[in-house]
Amino acid sequence: MPQIDIYTSPLCGFCHAAKRLLNSKGVDFNEIDVLQQPDRKAEMMDRAAGRHTVPQIFIGDTHVGGCDDLYDLERAGKLDPMLQA
């Protein structure tokens, strides 16, 4: 299973929704709270090609994007194969 990183903030509803979907899949993920660790926001923006909103989700080396992108993958049936790669 690839490493999953999700950059979040505690008051973000989209972050909670993305984590809910990942939890429902039974996968472990590395949550990086950019409010608790503000120095990690620059890291997130570098990895996400300048995107500055949370969540930003990475599965392995692939930048998935945000919550809507994660749910789009789920609806298209493409999320499970990515999680098992």
C-alpha cells in the first residue's frame, strides 16, 4: 500500500470529509496539520504545484488534489486501485 499524506487544518469541513472517505477504506494516512505545523504549508505548496488550500492529498507520488478530486476518483472507481498499488 502506498503512503498517503493529507495536509489539513482542524476547522476544514472538506478535510474532515476526505479523512472520512479514507477511513471508510480502512487505510492509514499521514495527516499533516498546517495550522499546528505552519512550516509544512510551504512543503505542501511545493508538492501541490502552488495550491494553497487544504486538504491536499497525495497517494504515493501522485498528487490527487483536494476533497472533490478524491471523491471524483471514488465515483469513477479509480480510488481503490490507487490505494492498493
